[in-house]
Amino acid sequence: MNVTATLFGQMLTFIIFVWFIKRFLWEPLMHAMEERSKKIADGLVSAELGQKKMEQADIDYQKIVSDAKKKASEVIDQAQQQSNSIVEDARVTAKKEADKITSASNQQIKQEINAAKEKLKKDVAKLSVQCAEKIINKEIDEKKHKEIFSESLKRF
């Protein structure tokens, strides 16, 4: 075998092998790599867009939570004010009712005191009359009694 022919055969085989690879494998491989690079680039862009959307969503979430807390605080403040108003109204109403009841009780007590005084006056008068009758019956006899009536009649 001749070295030149072998070398020439190997070069020819290598050229055919390079042409075959370029023709059938290199182009599809490069096309697949370009598509993969494009998909990766699109994925990175989508990831960045998704990240920005996540950041915006987080900002929106924080704003919504802040607004909700502010509104909840306002609602709680309004409820507290209404509660205080209701308690104050109830306190005023209870005070008025207590004053009315006290006034009515005082009026009733005065009436009962006046009735008791009147009854006491009647009882004292009755007792006085009974005592006077007993004293008169014991101390005045008929003679003195006739004399007192006679004198009294003479004066008129």
C-alpha cells in the first residue's frame, strides 16, 4: 500500500465526512440550538416580566392591605364613637329616669308624711278630747258646772 494513496483516501473520506456533517447534521443542529437559545431568551424575558408582575402585584397587595387596615381602623373608630354615643345617651336617659323616680318617690313620701301628720293630728285631737273628758268628769262636779254655766249665761 501506498502512503500517498492512503493519505489521499483519508483526506477524501474526511472531506466527505465534513460535507455530510455540514449538510445533514450541522444545519439542523444549529437550527435546534438557535431555537433553544430563542426559547431560553423568551423564557428569561417571560421570567423578568413575571418578576416585574410579581413585584407590582406585591406593591398592589401592600396597598390593598394598607387601605383595608385604614378602612378597618376607620370602621372601628366609628363603631367606638357610636358606642360612646349610645352609652352617653343611655346614661342621660337613665339619669332622667332616676330623677323622675326620685322625684316621684319624694312626692309620695311627702304625701305619706302629710297623711301621717293628719292622722297623728286626728289621733292627738281624739286623745286630747278623751283626756279632757276624763279630766272634766273627774274634776268638775255638778254644782261647779251649774255655776260656770250660770255665770257664762249672765255675761251674754
